[in-house]
Amino acid sequence: MPEIGRSPDIITGDTRLLERIYLPFLLEAQNPDGGWGYRRGGQSAVEPTSGVLLALPGLGGSVPEVMRAGARWLTECQLPDGSWPPFAGQPRGCWATAPASLALYACGDSHDHVARGLQWLSKTWPAEGTFWRRITAKLFHHESAVRQDPSLRGWSWTPGSASWVEPTAWGIIALRSIPKDLHPREAGRRRRLAELMLYDRMCPGGGWNSGNPLVYGAAGVPRIGPTVWALLALRYYRDRLENRQSLDWLEQAYPQIQGPGSLALAHLCLKIHDRSVPALEPSLAALNSNNQFLGHTLAAAWAAISLSGRAAWLGLET
């Protein structure tokens, strides 16, 4: 994958835990159909399969064949309209179209499937911003409950519902990381509007929650996951005050993180933005020893990415 935008400093990978635990777990957790479930042995799903495929490139060994099987499973799951459902066989596409498109591109082929996924993303809109939603908001005074600009729209978890931070961040990351020759004509405008929506939904003082920065006059409480994904999506604007405030919040919250997936993502995000953070391996090793969390596929995938420092889709190469 070509380098996109500014290249952050290379993250020094710590391969001991990666090679001893994370990579073997990800390889062994692959289902016979080629996909991965949310937990080892669970039904294959688009989100964890995409996450693992984003973690595996460049790790060597038997990874290429594993990736081919995973990419094959993803292409078979794609719906005729270009979207991906949460699980194979379901009839309606969802937000997972963004990570699925990005994962297939990272695998190095299936560009037709990728282009169709981006086409669906660019044409699919959430509920807010429509004429009837604006009229309803005025009639029932929804503005007094939730502070946000309804004209700014990102992506929803499922089509026709409201915009939320994490699916919007994934849509932006996909459109930023996949070359423009695979984009539909309207993709640039769609991405810019989504970026404005993320800034509009930032909590006062920095950070993001699922999407409500101010409710009934009370400031929303930031959360690790939404903050990380928003900062990764908006990383090309790192000099903006909102980015700096949100990074400050994440840096302050980092020592209290207890979830392994959240810890790995926060570590990756802070390193990409040139913030100083402690070594990741000791904390992850302790969590693995105490909690045996490795049954969770996505947590293992994010940990593998952060430990290896390899994420071409975020501009990271070693």
C-alpha cells in the first residue's frame, strides 16, 4: 500500500510477545471457512475478519495463504449492492463495509470489490440532515437535549439510523487510505462532511464518546475507543486545537486503561502522534496473565498491530 500523507516515526516493534502469543493465536483462530469470529471458535463475522486481515500483512510464515483464505471469505460475503453485512448470509449491509474494503485492499487484490464497497459507502447516508428529520427536531425541540449540527453527517452503524463516531471514523480511514482511483466521484465531498461531523461531536475539552458531546447541558464523557478512532481518522489535521486537546485527554487517561484492546489502540494512536508512552509489552503481558483475554479476536489483532508497528493502512511501515 502506498504511503499516505505524513509518515509518523517508525514504531519500534516488540516481537517477543507478538511471535509467542498473538500471531499464533490469530492464525489458529481462523475458521475452516476462512473467516474469524469475535472469539476463537465463534461464527465468522466481517468486523473481526477485517481486523485480523489488517493485522497480518508482512508478518511472514504461513500468513500469505491465511490472508488469501480470509480475503476469499470476505469477497464471498459481499452483497450485490457492494456492501457487507455483519455476518455472511444476512441481507443488509452496514458500517463494516469500511473495514472490509480496507482489509481487501491491504491484501493486495480484489480491487473491483473494494471499489464497489467505496461506492456504497459514498452513497449511503444516515438519518439526520434529511428534511423530515430537521422538521421533527424543530417541532419537538430536540436541540435542547443534544448539542450537534444535524447538517453534518457521517456514517451510522446501520443505514438510515443516526451518525456515530466509530463508523464515521472507519469510513474516513477507508477513504483516506485507499487510492483515489478506486473512489467514486462523490467520495471527497462525503469524507470532508464526515470529518466536520467528527469535530462537531467532540466532547468539550477533548475526546469523543459514541456521539453525544453535550446532553441537557451536561458535557459528555470521552471514551477510549471512540477517541482513538476519531484521532486516527483526523490524523492529517494534527495541528488543530481539537486534535491536541483530545491527544492530551488520551495521554492522561492512558495509565488507567484496563482493557487490552483499548490499551493497544491507545498506544498505537499516541505513538503515531509522537506522544511518549511506556513500553506496551509489559502491560499486555500482565493483562494476558491475569485475564486470559486472548479469546477476543479483535483485541489480539489490535495488539499485534501495535506491537509490530506495521499498519500500512495508517501510514506505518517498518
